[in-house]
Amino acid sequence: MPEESGGWRIDDLARRTSLTVDTIRFYQREGLLQPAVRVGRTKEFGPDHLARLERIRELQAKRFSLAAIRALLDADRGVDLVEEVFAGDIGVSYTLEELIQKSGINEKTVAVLQSERLLRDPAEFGQSAYDANDLDMIRAVGELSRLGIPNPILIELARIYVDGVESMQSQVVEIFSGQYPTSLTPEEFVEFRSNADSAAHSLYPLFTRVVEYLHKRTTQRLALKAIELRAGLPQTEDE
């Protein structure tokens, strides 16, 4: 296909992207790549198809599943903010078996973490494998256990944190998606979403800092309250 025509046949597109023709056709069947444009008796692909394939490759490098990639490609707003949430997760990936082996935690304990929804299936957040975040969390649970925290306490703490964080973050997502009632007018909300999209790379780390601060200060305040209450309790012989 001459370069001047602005279009390429599927084998030309494959060479430009270092993909196979079968892979490109697979993306089309999965709804990830728009159909070729019929020009006369041939079908041509253009710069938009090339850009789309490069985008798919970028998202795959971040270990997004095909379903998540399709959703991100079809989304008209907020994609930068969504991706920022996953920033830093690129790197090694693990199967569940590899995760168990590298963590040093037995399979039964990991199964409990799964049942209590502390260790989540990667597919729930659009990923195809576990990563360093999952490994670090499991190792932390193992360290807590080795420091003498009983398993029933660990399990109950997991339930408290999972339920609390899930509820809080659901409301945050509802705010950004317009489902949570606010005092903003429709016009003000559109402006808010536009500003959020343009500042996506700054928003997530800033919100994370605020949440970390609140978590630390709340823990300190409640811990002091617990110490004061404990001091007022009758002492046992062991104490």
C-alpha cells in the first residue's frame, strides 16, 4: 500500500506495530480495535488504528485485563485519573502459587485473607496477576503474626479495615462519578470533572497524603483514649 494513500493493509499494520496479523484480528474480535475502513475493494487501517494498538500495548504493560482495557479505551473521561491510581504497579507479577511461595505464609492463611476480602482477586480491579503490593501486604500479615498477634485478632482487624475502607472509597468514587449528592450545580460538576481530569497525575498522591494523615492522627487519638481507659480499669495480678 503506497504511503501517500494514508492507509495500510492488515499485514502492513502488523509490521508497523510488531504484532502478528492474528493478534490484530483478535483485538478486533474482542472489540478493542475498530474495524478497518473499506476503500474500493480493500480494507485499510490508518493512524487511528496505529495509535489504538499502541495504547493497548501500554495498558497491557500495566497488566490490565482485556476487559479493563476495553473499558478504559471506551471511556470518554477520567482515564488519566484511573491510570494514576495504578501508577507504580508496573513490574513483577505473581500467580497465587508464586505469591504464597514468596511470602513465606502458608496456603491456609492466604485462603483466610482471601475469604475475608483482604487479599483480592486481581480481576476485581482489572488486572491479570498479583503484584508487589499483594506480596508486601501478605508479608506484613506474617510479621504481625510472628510478633504475637493472634489469628482471630488479625482476622477481625482485616474485617474492620476492609469494610471501612470499602465504604469510604465507594463514596469517593461516587463523588467523582456524579452519583453522590453534592451542592454543585450540573455546570459546576462538569467543571470539577474537567479540572480533575487535567490534574489527574497530582490528585491521587495528594489525596493519599491526606488519607495517610487522617489515619495516623485518628490512630494516635484513639490509642491515647484507649490508654486512658485502660489506666482507669482495675489492675489484675499479672499487671
